[in-house]
Amino acid sequence: MVSHRTISMGFVAAMLLAMPAAAQDSRAAELAALQADKATKLRPNTESGAENTLEWLQAHVTDPSTFYLRFGGIYPSAGFATGVGYRHAAGQARLNVSGAYSDRAYKGAEASLSFPELAGDKLEIETRVRWTDATQVPFYGVGNESTKDARVNYGLELFEAGALVTLKPVPWYRIGGGMALRNIQDRAGAGSRPSIETLPTPPPLLFSEARYTQTQVLTAIDWRESRGYTRRGGLYSIAWNDFKDADDAFSFYRVDAEIQQTIPLLKEHWVLAFRGLLRTTEAKDGQIIPYYMLPTLGGARFHRGYSDFRFQDRHVMLLSAEYRWIPSRVVDMALFMDTGKVAPERGDLDFDNLRTAYGIGFRLHGPNFTPFRLDVAHGDEGFRVHVTGGIAF
């Protein structure tokens, strides 16, 4: 015979077992109700005003036939420059004509005719004519130990015309060569700084005309997403240049080598980017390299801790690293470091006495272009702010 105590214990156990199941059913019903309510409030993923603006800008920038406003691009140290241009596409040909003027009275005009997609996009031909009048280019002296207080200005007028042919057998590799004629004339500088001829020891052959025939051979492996903006890929390039002066006074060779590597982290929300740049020159027998043709260190693309042309010498090394993060689809932020040096001899390009700066950057970008970039850097000469367009590297 089952006692009342046994029946009571069984009833309590059954109730305890049923309670978790009932709670689970109740929780499932609550979640289902929440999901149904959320589904009634869903909206399409619409683009923000900034994204719409960038899409309009990119369409305008890439439109093959249009009038456009031009900003910058005259010459480093030009200050704020603006102008107008016109592009026109006709079949395989692309014509681009523009001119600009800066608040420091720099002037520039250029025209190019290119054929970027010949032979099934395996061959590219570009011809270009450019004229530049720079009024107050800075010169701090030659060498890694030059001081910013030694700055003087000089003027420079440059005319160049040339052509470049590039073969692209596969999308990530190109090899090519070209030739250009360059006439360069330096002169006294304008602006508030003293002119270069007031130096106790001015550069040799000051205010002379150089008439160059430049021959170039280049090759590159380039698997970045685009040249205007990328979060993955790399660039490994080298170019050899022969500058032959018609008067056999200023002839020299120059080699440019560059490595870039971009490494995405966690679905490209963070990116590590690295760059190494080397420029080395060699004067031909009995000739000199004009001071205005020496490789330089400084500026928005060649060491953000310093101003344009801050250091000059025969050989230059630059190393850069960035930690980038993406707070939105159209904005990148970056912590960066630039370090490098100039040297009179190739063997002096070591890791002693490097010029180093650290900073933070803000970039506004589209899928394959960067119309705005702000970098603030701090080095041994204080803070330096660079406002420009285009990628840092």
C-alpha cells in the first residue's frame, strides 16, 4: 500500500521536473515574440550622406569626359593650389588637359594623351607634356645634419615632354620603359626667406640651365586592390633612370626601389602597412648632380615629420609603418611612424642617426580613391601638419 507521504514526494518531484521545461517554453515564446517585433522594424541598409558624397566624387573623378576642378599637384611646397581641367575619351584614347595656380604664385599646366587598355588591357601607352613655374622652393643645404634655420628659397622653371610604354602580361605584373626631354632652369627665390645666391657657399653652377634626355626602365609586382586605396596586397618596384645633360655638365644615374606590404587583420577592420623606399644616384665622370635634382626626404609622402625638401643628398632611405583601423566605411584612422636619412655615400645608408617621427592620421576614402588625408606628426623639429589627397603609401 502506497502511503500518503510517498504520493506527496512523487507529486513534488514531478512539479520540480516540469518547472524547467515550462520556463524554457516561456523563454522560447518570449524570444520568438521579440524577433517578430524586430522584423516589423527592419529597414534597408541605406548609405550615409558621406558615402553618397564620396560615390558622387568618385564617379566625377573617374568620368572619362568631363570638366573638373583641380586641387594641388603643381609642385611640392606650392601651398594651396587650385585650377581647372578637362578630360575626354575617344575609343581607346584618353585626353587630359589642366592648369593650376597656387597661393605662393606657383603655376603649372599639363596635357596627356594615354591609351590605358590596349591589346586586351595588356599594353599601356602614355604621352605627357608639362610646364611648371615654382617661385619659392626651400633649400636647407645638403646632408642629414642640415638645420631648418639655414633655409633659403630658389625659383625653378621646368618643361618636360615624354612617353612611357608599359607591358602588363598579367594583372599583377608590369614592365616598361620610356624617354623624356627636360629643360630645367633655376633662379633667385621669392618669398620671405633669403634667396639661395645669398648663401656663403652657394651650390656649384648656380642659375644654369640643364637640358636632359631621360631614359627610364621599370618593373613592378603590384597586387594591391587599387593604386588609390587598398587594405591588402603589396607593391615591389624598381626603376632605373639615366639623366643625360646636353652640355655634359649635369649627367647622372638614379635608381628608385620601393616595397609596400599591407596586411589585413580580423576581416580588414584593422590593417598593418609597411613601406621601404630607397633612392640612390651616381654622377657621371667629371659631372655634378644639380642640388634641385638630389633625392629628398620630407613632406606628406616622403617623411611626414618634416616639410618638403627638408633633407637632400645623393642617397635617401625611408621606412614607414602604419596601424590603421576603420571606424566607418568611408573613414580610416592610422597611427604611424616614419624614419629615414640622407647620405653622401651609399654605404652610409645604415640605421645610425635616423630622423624619426610619430603621428596620427585621418583619411576620407572611397573604394579605390582617397580624396582627403590629414596627418599630424611629431619629430625632433616639433609638430608638422600635412593636408593633402591620395594615400600615404
